[in-house]
Amino acid sequence: MRKIFIVTSVIEASNSVFSTDSRLAQTIDTIKSISRQQPAADIIFVDGSKSSYKKILKEINPKINYLHIAQERPDLLNTILYSNNKSIGEATLIKAAIDRDFLKLLEYDFIIKATGRYYYENLNDDHFQESSINKFLFIQSEDDIREWDNGQIDYSLIKDLRYPNNKRHVFKTGLYALSTKKLWMFRDKLTNIITKLKNPLYQNYDIENLLYNELLDEVVSNNIINVNWKILGWCANGIFVNT
């Protein structure tokens, strides 16, 4: 099975407790983590930084296809760097990679979306099989099932009356995969998410909630596979995550 990673990143970030040098070191760990476990996979690295880190990253893995937003899509840079909602930047980075390399991506069997500065475990080939064609692959756990109103944000706008549910579900978006058979649909879903996040009614929502909502038909059709991958690393606020 042919695989390609889309790694999203803003190495130079103004809202992080980590310096640019620290974020770069963490990003190098991301590339090493992927390259060690999936040496045959290709990588598109999408960077929303103003400076280019292409030379440094290609020294870690020469196969990296570096997409520098500031150079190739400067029209998107302000959206990525200065939006009040971080999820707008994330969705925009992913879509920029898909838009640029859409036909090339269709040559692969699976696309794996990963996040720069985190490192991963269990990224083996167990789930990249014929049985996963036409599917999405997500890490799922009990803490992905939540209340519709968490006391701070009321998420009732994304309730789907076709599928009544007493609980709100989210997808972990730090690491997930999709069969390229779903790429056309997934690009449309990203466009929907970006449009919603720019709407003041959804300004406090995030991609974790909206992606589940957009893929609800896939959930109901049993097109979601639960995988045992692990995400480890530090959030922008300095908290270590292990999921």
C-alpha cells in the first residue's frame, strides 16, 4: 500500500510557550518518528512560518516535499497566522496541500494527516490493508464522548437531527488517515469546516467537533476504523499529551 503523510506545522508561532528553536527541534522529532516507522512513505510538509525551513527538514528526510505557504500561497498566510480560531489555520494548511497536489495524492492508497511537533508510536501497517480502502482511520477513546453543553460552549449548532444523540462526539485530529478514495469528499468537508469556522456563530468551535459532524454519514455507514496509534508531545501551552 502506498502512503503519504501531510504534516501541518507553524514552526514560527507567536502564541506558543516554546521558542522557535524548540519548536523546530520538536518538529525534527516528528519527521524522525514518521521516517523510522514508515520509511517507504512520502511526506508533504506544510509550513505556515514566514521563514523557510526546507533545507533543514530535507536533511532529516530528503523525500520531504516542502510546501512553504509564505512563498507558494501568500494569500493564505494571514488566515493561518492571525485567525482567532487555531482550527481555521489547521484546516487551511491541510487544504492547501490537497489543492496543490490533488492529482499526485490520488496515486497513493492512504493519506495520513499528522501534526508537527508531536511524535508517534504504533504507526505500523496493521491498518493499511485492503479492508481499510474507502475508510477513515482515527484514534478513538472514551474521552471523545462528551456533553453537548460543557458549561463554556454550547455545541448544539452541530446536532444532526437525522441521527439524534444524547452525547457529543469528537475526532482526534492530531493524527488520522483516509483512503484516497475519500479524497474528493474530504476536500469538500474541509471547505465546509473552514466556512463554518469563519462564521461568528461557530467562532468557538474547533476542527475536532466539526470534522466528526461533517463525517457523520461515514460514522453511521461504519466507514470509521479505530486504530491503536499513539500521539505524544507538548501542546502550544506546554502541556504534555499522550493519547
